[in-house]
Amino acid sequence: MDVQEATAEGAVSAENGEVKRDGKKQFSMGPQDVLEGKLIYDGSVHADGRLEGEVRVSGNIDVANGANVKALLEGSNVTLKGNVEGMVTARDKLTLGRNARLSGDIQVRRLQIDDGATLNGNVRMGDFEHQASGQ
Amino acid sequence: MSIRRPDSRRPTPTPTTEENGTNNGQRNSVVLGPNDRLVGQLYIEGDLRVAGTVEGQLEATGDIEIAGAGKVKGDVTAYNRLTVGGDASLIAQEVRVARLTVADGATFSGKVSMGKHVARAAVPKPAEERVAPPVDEPVAEPVPVVIEEAKPKAKRR
């Protein structure tokens, strides 16, 4: 697969890409946006539209309702409301909202699944052995 | 072939769900309280609520709720919904459910399969267990009695 790396300052237009919130960086996608590749980001990511590849962030990841994600996701708090296919790692908490559909293995410290969410995959809970980290 | 019973012999009522402590025609429901403990397999036609400790396989045709400080170690199959409460814990190899709710704070691990449930044959059907208790009268007891009487005839009537 063709992999491109987007760093904090790169690749994304200012208005859409980087938003300051509480002094922390946020990478924000809209419903029409498409990201293919690998993103390693020091901040949080709001994923919408279509996302394929791999996303590893120091902050939080949230996937909007209606978004389509086929990616490996790793973040502190991960909140899913859309469709996600791929492995998910939440260093703190993973939340599956009522419209979330997740197929993939997950590793979390805390887990919340709301009624209506769909999950197919293996759940591992507990402390983290360092597994193939991209950091 | 039609069978007509004389009025004097009325059919014995078949056991209904009332026997299991549920009220009038509601779904069958079984509760394991905080001090209850189960080791083995359990199949329930109805709902199951676990606030105690379970080691083994659980299967219910309705909902399963692991509530309070309930702890389950073993596979869980709920034809409808599985709820794991915030202080509860479920450590499984396989979790097969139609719907799933996990509260923040819960301990949860295992392979989750969601969607249309296909009943599997792994867990024995409940038929034998239901009949068992009344039949189980002191049939095994006579052994000491025979020794005491020490008669050549096996039984006297």
C-alpha cells in the first residue's frame, strides 16, 4: 500500500486540518474528507468521511457517526460512533456509541459499550505490553 | 387415536415457569445473588442475572446481566442481550450475543461475536435436569438398611 506520513504541521489545510482546542492540537476531518495512509500525530484526531490505513496519536481519536474507517487506530481515549474495521488500541478508554460498528480486535484499559453498538472481535483488557508501536 | 381420560383422573399439571419463582406467565428468570456461586454449565430458557461468582459456561435464550460485583469466568451465550455492569467482570474465550452493553469500569475480555444467533449443540438441553429432582428420592439409601436387617430375603413388602 502506498503510505504517506502526515506530521503535525504537514499535509492538511489549515482551516480543516488543525484546530486548537484547550491548547492541544486537533486534526479534524469533515464528512467529505478522505485520508489514506499513515498518520502519526501529536494531538487528537476527529475522523469523518473515509479513512484508510493507520492512525496513531498521543491524544484522543473520535470517529464520527457515518464515517467509514478501515484502519488501525491507537490513541488514549478512542470514541467510535461510525463504522470501523481494524484493530483498535485505547491506552485509556474505548467507547462504542450506539451507532458504532466495529470489526476488529481491541486492546483497552477501560471499555464502555452502549446499547445498540455492534462489536465483532477479540477484546483484551489490561495493561499494555508494547506491541509494534509506531512511536 | 384419541384418548379420553375419566374425570377422576385429571392430567397432572406440567411444570410451568412459576416453579422457578417468576410471576404469572412472565419470562423465566434466574438470579444468582452476591453470595451464590456456580461452577459448571448453565442453560436457561429465559433471563439470567448474575451478581455472584460463576466459573463455567452460561447460555440463556433471553438476556444475561452480570450485575453488582458479579464475576463470570467462562463462555457466555445470550440469544438476546448481555449487560456487564460497572463493577462486574467477565473473562471469557467466547462471547456470543445479539446485543451487548458494557458499562464503564467493567472488566471484560474475550472474543465477541454479535449478530444473528445460531443455537449450538454444545450445551446439554435442560430436559434431564428438570425431571431429576423429584425422582431423586432416597433410592440409594437402602444399602445400610440391608446390613442392619441381615435377612436372606432382599426385600419384604
